[in-house]
Amino acid sequence: MFQEPLLTLREHLIWAFSVFSSSGCLEQNDSDAIDADDVTLMFTHAMRNPAASHLVSDRLRAALGMLPSIRSTPLALSSPSFISAISSSRITFRVFKRLLQLPPLRTLVNHRMTPHTSVIDELSIPVYRDFVYRARRREHNRRVLRRLRYYNETKVTRLCFHTWAQYARDRKTARETMTFAYTITARIKQRAAFGALRRHALASIAALEIQRVFRGMRGRMRAEEAWRKIQAVLAVQGAFRMRAHFTRHLRKLRRQNLLAIRIQRVYRGRLGRIRARQRLLAYYYREMAAMQREREAFREFVRGEMARRLQRLFRTIVADKRRARQLQEEEAKRRIELEMLRLSEDAAQQAARHRREVTEKYDKLREEAEYKEQRRRIDGTEKQKIVHRRRQREWEVFKAEKVARKEALKLQEKESYERLKSQWENTIAEQVRKRGKLVEQLLQLEEVQGEWEKMHAQLHQRVKERSKQLTAKYKSNGVVIPKREVIERAQHEVMAEETEDERRKVRSQTMTLHSFLMCCCVCAVQTESNWLQAESDFLQKLDSDEEERLLAENAEERAARQKSALSIQCAFRMFAARKLLRRMLAELYVKEFDTETHAPRYRNTLTGKVTSQKPSVLGSDELKYEDCWVIMTDDVLGKWSNVQSAVPCLAPLTFCGV
């Protein structure tokens, strides 16, 4: 399968059938047969999942149950096809091809799960499952990295974030390199293993085929030599022996030779298939066990590496918590010192109390105003979300109703056409059945008088001529068949010819059809050309109804689109006006970096006012820092640094030592 990946699974199953039937890569023969257990093994031997194995086994049993009865076929009792067909544990190549076309197995073999794989490929081939697992694992790793990046941006200092980002890139590069190398190694090992397995199987099957052909040739040569001797003896002693005794002796000798050849071929082929199957399965299980051990070792390595990474992350978090606790203790000590200083300065406290009360009052008013503005923005955002969700629900309901209408129309058209076609087929089948029943009754009667006497004589004359032809054919082939079986075979062929003639004649004769259109009207069709005309009228009626319906829907949709276009134009003009006003106001403000608070501040170039809060008129837009140098003390690095703030406000600042 890995050496010929472009072949379909059906061709791989046919090749496996040839392996079990000892025919190898030679031309397939419809008479080749294998056991039903071997067919089950072909479908389920590569599956390690019990649920998948049970599913395929149930589908296979259902397909075997849907096969038509073989005993109803008109075969001779002494033919090899009849002997092989009545065996319930043997399946021929012809039956195997028919088995693959049945609905239970056709969905497994032909239904495409992906553009390159089918259902049974996903169930039986571990390589595809591993590929899906690796894809999901890569997606999971991406989500984990996004969560860690968000955590560090909000909780960890800038230096820790910079170090962690560098380590994350290194780990990602190493993991991708290791995954790529492991994938290439696994594919090379699998291709080599399955190539060796295929070469070994082909070599073994070729040897068995050569032995079988050579032994069959030697057996036929001996049989021909014995037959020539018997003919010579018959020529010399024919006058002294009775014809009946010679015929019985010849049949017995031929039956013994055929049975001996068949028993030898079946036994030797069975031994060869058992040995080839045992070697193939042993080698396959050994290779799959080695691949499983390598996979488990890789998973163990990944688990250990992830545990070490989690330990390092946990230790970093604990260190941050300890540092924060120390800062809190220092802040508490400083508050105590300030309280003592405040108590020692009672005079200054009385003077500053009035100013503090006034300041607190206005701060409270300002906070209430800011809270109301923030609440108004949040309410506006939530209202937009609610409107968006309502429109999404309305759109989903509209699409569902549209799809339901289309499905109902398709179902109605299909039912109307099926009723039309079934009426035609039922009428033809009924007349053909009556004709076949009449011919069968006339052939069973010996003498007939009246209007059917001429037809009875013609049928019996055709049966006699066909019996003579079959007898001459069997004598030329050297096969002895009783006269009763020859007559039955001739009657069966004559009945089949009469049935087929009647079917062709009925198709060209006058008959009445009931064509159910959308309005359930009834029309009479006299000939096959009238049937085609009725079918054409039916399709034209469906097309005209569909065109009228589409025109009405298009008119409604055009009116709705015009109304929506007007609403969208109004909204866009309002949005463009707000955007232009926001751009004009953004030109009045300059964003600067405050070295004391380490936070941005905004300066109005028109009034000269400076504020630490972003002006509300800017909305969600952000201003860029000016391209200039400032000197500041970095709390993370603990030393003086030069900062060049020439990057957008959304990107982190880059620090470099003096």
C-alpha cells in the first residue's frame, strides 16, 4: 500500500484476494475462491481499535446477508460452478466483486472522508490517525503559547517577558525540527518495511504459482496419455465389450481423475496460503510493535520535557510573589513613618485639612463623571453585541427556511418523476410476466387444442432444435449429460428468449402511462416516443415553475437590497464623518512619556493642557510616541537606561543599557 499509494483500496483488496487464493499478481480468474474467514481477515487484520473492527465486521455480515441466493441460478448439477456456489464457506472472485458493490461495503470503500482517504483508510491505517493527532497537537501547542503570552503581558515584568519570548521561540524551533525529523524517520522505516513485505509475498506467491502450473501440466500430460491408451484399447476390443459397460467405465475413470486433481490442487494451495499468510502477518506484527515502542518512547520524552517546563514556570511565579510581598512590607513601614510625621505636624495638618476635603470632593465628582462615561460606553458596546446576535439569528433562520424550501421542492419533483417511471415499469413487467407464464404452461403440456395449438407446436419445435444443438456441443467437448437435463436447459433458454422478445415488443406497443406532474394531471402515452415527449413536458413544466419562483424571489431580494443599501450608505456617511472629526482632533494632541510615573501623558497643542488620561474624543485610536530620547530609571533592570520611544503605543518599549 505504501509502495503504490495512488492505487485505490479496491485494487489493494483485489491484490489481497489474489494472495489468499494463491494466484499472485497473475490475471484474476472468476473461479478463484477463498474462505469467508479470510475475507473478514482482509478487512480487519490491520485494525487495533475493537470498535472499528466490530463496525467493519457488522458491515461485512450485512453485505453477505444481502447476496442473492446462488441455488436459484440455472446451473447443471455436475458443473464445477454449481459445486463451488453451494458452499457457504467459500467465496469466488465474482461474488467478491459483487460484494464490494453492495451498500454496506460501498459506503466504507467509496465514501471520502478527506480528498485523499476513505472511511476504511481512516479506520485501518494508523499513519493517518497519527497525522491527525500531530495536527491537533500543533494546534493545542499554539493555544497554550497564546495563553502564556497573555499571562506574561499582564502579570510579569518586561524583562521576564523578553526572556520568556526568546526561550519560547527557541523551544518552538527545536520542537518543529524534532517533529520533522521523527516524521521523516518513521516514513522511511514504514516504506522500507512494507516494501520488503511486498517483495517477500510476491516471491512466495510466484513460486507457488509456478509449482501449481507445472504440476497441472504434468497431470494433464498423464491424463492425455491414459486417454490415448484407453482409445487404443477400445479400438481393438470394442467388438468384444458392451457399449454400456465401456461408457460406465469411462465415466468412472474420468470422475476419479478429476476428483484426484481437484483434491491435490486444493490441498497444496491451502498449505501454500497458510504459510504465506503466517509469514506475512508475523512480519507485519513485528514491525508494528517496533513502531509502537518508538512512539511510546517519544511520548515519554515529551511528557518529561513538559513537566520540567511547568516546574520552571511555577518557580518563577513563586519568586514574583515573594518579591511582591517584600514590596508590600516596605510600603507598610513607609506608611507608619508618614503617620508619625503627620502627628508631629499638627499645625500644618489643620491648614491642609480644608484643602484635602475640597480636593476629595472634586475628585469624587470627577470619578463619578468618568464612571458614568465608562458605563455609557460599555452599554453601547453591549447593545451593539445584542443587535449583532439578533441579526445573526435572523440570518440563520432565513438560510434554514431557504434550504428547507429547496429541499421540499426537490423532494416533490423526485416523487413525481418516480411515480411516472414506476407506472411505466410496472406495466411492462406485468405483461412480460404473463407472457413468461403462458410460455411455461405451453411447454409443460404435451397436447394443446384450439387457438394455442400453433404456438405450442412452434415452441416444442424450438426446444427440439435447441436440444440437438446442446447435445452436439456436449459431445464435441467430451461431456456426458442426461437427456432430461439437456431438455430442461433448452426449455429454460427458449423461455428466456421469449421473455426478452416480449419485453422489447411491449416497449414498442401501445400502453397507457399516468404521469403525475406538479398539478397531478393525467395524460395517456401510446408509444415509446410519446413516453419521451411526456418526460420532456414534465421537465419543461418543472423548469418553468422554477424560473417563475426564482423571478419572484429575485424581485423580493432586489427590493430588500435597495432598502439595505440606503441604510448602509447612511451609516457609512455617519462613520466617515466621525472618523474625519477624530483625525482632526488627533492632530491637536501629542503623546509624551512621563519618566516619573512611567505612563503616557497627552498634551493639547492648542490650549497647552496636559492630562494622564487619553482624551475620550480619540475613541479606540492610539497615538504614537514622538521620536526622541529620554533619561529614566527602570524598575526592572535597576539602572539608568536610554529609551528611544519610536515604536507604536501597542508595542512594548525596548530598553538598552547606557
